[in-house]
Amino acid sequence: MRVDQSNPSTMLLTAVILALAGAIDPSMRRWRDAPIAQVTGGRVRGLTTKDNVTAFYGVPYAKAKRYAAAAPMSWSGIRDATAPAEPCPQMAHGVIGREDCLVANVFTPAGNLNLPIMLQIHGGSMNAGRAVADGSALAKRAKAVIISIQYRLGALGFWAANASTPQNFGLDDLLFALRWARDNADAFGGDPKRVMVFGVSAGGAAVAHLLTTAPPGLIFSATICVESKFRTPHTIIHNVTHCLIFTQAAMESPGGHQGWMAPGSRPDDDFVAPSVLAAASAATATTIRCSVDDFNCLRKVPNADIITAAEGVRFAPALLRARPANPLSADGVETPLALLRLGAWQQGAVIIGGQSCESCAATAALAGPPRNLTHFEFVDALQTYFAGSRIAWSDVVARYAPRVATEGRWRTLARIMSDSGHACSAQLHASAVADGWVYEFEKATKGLPGAVHGSDEPWLFQEKGSDPLSLAMAAYWSSLAHAGDPNYAADGVAWPRSPAVLGLDDEISTRKNTRRPECLDFWAPWLGFY
């Protein structure tokens, strides 16, 4: 069409159209140039962050009918992946989330190919949490593809119509996601042969599950933060690692040592006995007026009703029977340390660690804030902590008497709770693997004499910017992802293998394992290591 330049109105209209086109063009160019990835289910459109990192949010890795195994998902056209998806249904000041939640957030630094994949599993006691919203800083710093996944939680992720057939849908989701990450590595510039899984808290427990169940070749390396919340020694999981745990039972070893756990579980356990999950399922089903095994009925109930009915009832994965003929098992169920000793897990490089004062918050809840406890207060706290267990609190007092003399009663109480709950099992697990490195995050939490639960994760994800500690953690973790050795690209303090410990603080240092005497001489038999 020819424009009549002799007509001022026509020229003005033309100018307006051109101006509008100029205003629209940048947006059009942005969408035209937006990164598009071809994954197994279809195509997704992401975005490029201000840090020049390619990000894809809410990419489906599977679909799942309620109380059914995950299955491949496909779609037509280009799916928008520029905003985080909703989490899986959970209670958070009311029920939030949606069941169409099996998605991954993926972050790739620009201009890089064949990078290792760091697959993160979120924590939240297997009942809450969501994929990390921003992995761009870590991706850029680590020169790795960061993938954070969601999985079914609580009563929608774990169900048992009876104790003999528990169904761990949430854990199955993790294995599906791990395969998806491998199969789609090329789409995001990743190397399918170098997949590192990592997690904190329940995420660490999930990593341990994958290490013991994933087929050979899926996992290249792993980092496991061994953190436990306030838990006492009658938890069925032995307290042994909130993070390195696969199967559980009230243990009875060949040497006659009985595990201290009573059959049952605490409200904050990340794994429970099948009978506990069956009881939780039955109670919830009754509340929503369904039979526990009537899945047609259960699938018709709004998910908010199920989550609400399950509030206050502990839902977690039920650990299944394994190697029933093995003499190290009790009631046909392996103890986690026995599995490690038998080599029943993915062999590979592993970082295992936790916080310097993991149980400080729990100690404060039990005995008050840090102060000089009297002997009576110290003993009273220990009696409460070990109530119902098979280990005598007086034996613990005798073993830790030297600590009281040098550290005081409050800090010794915190050490006892930490050692029995997670620290010693971390050391023992690390000693059972060929390539194991142990760390202790020591950056103190305000008001407490050390770092507490979850303190390290913000530093790893570079939320502290260019702080030297944050940069060092990214270097160690990414080195494990790149080469199976945390020292590969780290130019700071060399990190020796276990039993040495790397202290992560403003000043990074290595030291002997100060917990080792109690771990080896006192706790190891109770944790099923001997």
C-alpha cells in the first residue's frame, strides 16, 4: 500500500502507527528471542535473567493421578515457563497448592554446554516446601545446571491402606524426576553423566533414598546435609540421620545391642514405620468419610479436605522391607548403616554434613536458652530426652562428664542431643563410603552458640551475595558436581577426606573430628554400626 504524503492526516496516522510499532517491537523481540527448550513432553519457553542465566519455571516432568504412580506428560504448542508454579498441596495458614505440581525449575548459565547438573530436593518434613525460586546465582557461580524439583507431600504423597502395602508416591516422584533430569540434560546444556543430587533436612533424607534405590549410573555424586529437628531417641528411625536413611526398625543387632527406639514415630520424623502410616491413613480416611482402601472415594474428595483432615497427623514415607534374610536386619528391615556397610547404595562421591549446633534450638526448647544449668536441670533434661528409650541416661552422663567440665552443662546437653540425633550418624556414614567428605557449618545463629537447622542453605544458594563463605561453599559443592572431588576448582582451604572435618565459617578451616571419640566408642553400637 502506498502512503499519500500530501495528506497531513495520513502522515500523522502513519507516524502514530510507526511509534506504536516501535513500542511493541521490544516485547515482540523478547518473546521471539526467549529461550525455548525441547523436553520429552514438548516445548517450553523460558526467560533470561538479569544475570544472563536462562531460567525455566514449572516445567512438568510428570503427571500423576491422585494415589497413582507418576506417568509421562506431554502437551502441544509451546508451554509458558516464565513464572514459578504453585507448590504441591500443603497446609500453610490454610491449604495452598495444586495437585498438578510435579514440576522442575531449571537454571543454566549463558553460553555453556555439557555442564554438570545439580539437582536440588527441597526440605519441609515431607509435608511442605516447594522448588527453589531462584537458582540463577548458584548456576552462574557453579557453572552448572541447577534443577529444583517438587514432589507429592503429606497425605497426598504417602498412603497405606494397610501396613503391608504402603505407597510412597512422593519418593517415586523423585526417582521419576531424576530420570527426567538425565533424559533431558541436553535440552538445558547439561551432561547426563554428571548428575549430582543434594538436599537439606527432608531433602537430604530424599537424597539418601535415591542413593539406595536409583539404578546404577543415574547419580554421579551427592551432598547430604544431615539435619534433624527436635527428635528424641524413641523415634523409630533411630534418630540416625534425618538424611542418610533408607529402612528402619527397632534394631536388634547380632551382638545383642538393641536399638533404643520403640516401635512408633514422633510427629516430625521424615520416615515412619508402615504401621504408623497405615494408622495415619485410616484416621484421615475416617474424617473424610471414605474407606482407607476406597480410592474412587478418595479421589473425589477435594484435596483441601484431605490436607485439612490430615493436619496434626504425621504423614511420611514408610520404609519398606529389604534383604529379610540378612542377619543385620530386624523384623526383615535393614538399618541404614547396615545398608551402607553392605554396599547397598549408589557408590560415588558424597559430602555429608550439618550444623555446629544443630540441636541448639531443640535444647533451648527443652532446657531454656543458653545458661549455666544446675546438675539437677541437666539430669532432668536428659531423663526427659531419653524417656522410654533403651539406653540409660546415667550412662550418657558418665560418658560426657569430661565435656561438662570443659563446655558446661547446657552446651554438653546440646552436644548429646546433636550426637545422638544426627552428628555421629553423619560421621559413621561418611566413614562407610570410599569418597566421603564431612563439613560442619559453624556460622553462628544469632543468640545461640552455633549454627542451627537450615542455616547453610541460604549461603549455598548465594543469597549472601559475594560473601567469601558463600563463594567458597559454591566452589566446593560445584567441584563435587564437576569432578567428584570438592577440591577440584576450589582455590581456598583444601578439604581432606573423612574423618577430617571442614569447618565452614568466616574463617574456613580443617580439624580433627572432635565428636569422633563419642561416636565410635559410645554411639556406634546403638546406631547399628557394629
